[in-house]
Amino acid sequence: MQVTLLGTGDTTGTPTPRCDCETCTAARERGVERTRFSVHVRNEATGESLLVDLSPDLRHQFLEQDVPLPDAAVATHVHFDHLHGLGNAHRLLDSLAVHAANEVDPVTGESVADSVRDQYDYLRPLTVHGHAPYETFSTCGFDVTLVPVEHPPMLCYGVVVERDGTKLALTGDTNYDIPEASRAALADADLLLADAIVPASLADPHPVGGDHHDDEGVPRTFGTKHMTREGALALADELDAREVRLVHVSHFYPADEAFEEPLAVDGEQYQL
Ligand SMILES: [Zn+2]
Ligand SMILES: [Zn+2]
Ligand SMILES: [Zn+2]
């Protein structure tokens, strides 16, 4: 399993267009980027490639990284930065199987799979496959499982990708309050990719602050939707991940912390 981090940023990316903050300036100087979220997983045994989330930066990512175009994709939720690169499939791909959860979201009145079907009805290469959470399905020679996480108010899913005893786990967009059954599914991964949008120090200035504080009072959730860096690291520790990379990273990290380990940047590649 070859894992390439195509997009490791939040919804504005780093550098953010026209932003002259120290972090965006440092990113430009270093020549590194954190584009909108997407991960490419290649199965060397079958030659197939699976994409987890469809970044609006899809075209740019496939120009930057030397990886094959996807045969299938998993959509974790319907937020713009994770889904709306799907339009790039038009005239680029002959076919693309999109896998997503089939449980109805009370907020939208439809499942992620339904939303993909409705919004991309015009895309002929697409076939959409709905799956129940926790029910493992097969695609690109991988065993893939969608696991519910907490990204209020919408439904969102973490993803587990397995093959021959090798395991990649993605938390998806989530706060620290991941259900126990999902924690169990995400545990013992060879590589864990965890949402860590900001350091915990930035939770206080947020209008709703932080949540899920640890024993020292450090917030493991930023606002309501995402984990802090400290929350993501606590989760990785609890889940016994062999290696962790922090993703969905925003430009709000102070410049002297923004490129420290284990924060990921685009283009990182892992052989599992
Ligand atoms: Zn900036
Ligand atoms: Zn989201
Ligand atoms: Zn997001």
C-alpha cells in the first residue's frame, strides 16, 4: 500500500490566497503547500488507486504528484473542501466508482451517497455506491470501512483501509468525541492521519472556545467540529498508531510551529 498525501490543508489551504501572515509567507519561502484534503492510496498488487476525498485542488494535486489517476474514491462528507473536486472527473476519467455512507443525515435529509448522486447526476463517469457504517466493502483490492465520527451538525466518517494485515486509518473531519466503536476500528493502524486544524492555544479566541479538555485543562476539540493538535496527538496515543501525521492543518498555526513534526505537508509518501 502506497499512501500519498495529496492535500493536507483546511478549507482555505496554506498558503491562503493573498494572505501575508507569517505562516503563509514561510510556506511560500519553503516552497511547501497544504492544499484542500485528499489522500491517494495505491495498491501495487492490482495497480489500482483509491482516492479518499475529492479535493477542489484535484487537478493541481495530480499535476504536482506523480501518482496514477484514481479508479475509485471514498467521500467522507459533503463539505466543499472534501467533495467538490469531483467535477474534475469530467473528461479526465473514463469511470469512477464513488463510495459513501448510505445513512440519512437528519440535517440534510439525505445520505452522503444520495448527495453525491443528486449533485453530480450530470457526470457520466460516475457510479455511486452507498454503504452502511462499519460494514466493510471491497474496492481497488482494499477492504474499506466507513466509521462515524463527530463533525456537527453534519454526518461525517473516518475511513479504514486494509490489505494483508496493513492498515491505514483516517479520522476524517472530527472533534475529539469519536464514538467508541469507531475508535476501536481506527486503532492499531500502521499510519493514522488525524484532523488537527489548530494548536490548542488557539481554542480560547474561538467564539465557542474549546471542548473535551484533558486533565490539565487542554482542549482536545477546537470549537465543535475539529480536533486540536493536542487532541489529535492524544487520540493517536490512545489508538496505538504506529505512525501519525497531522492533517487538515490551517494557516492559523504560528509560523514557528506550523512546520514542526508531525504536521504533514503535501506530497508526503508512505509505504505500508
Ligand atoms: Zn496565512
Ligand atoms: Zn468538514
Ligand atoms: Zn474539511
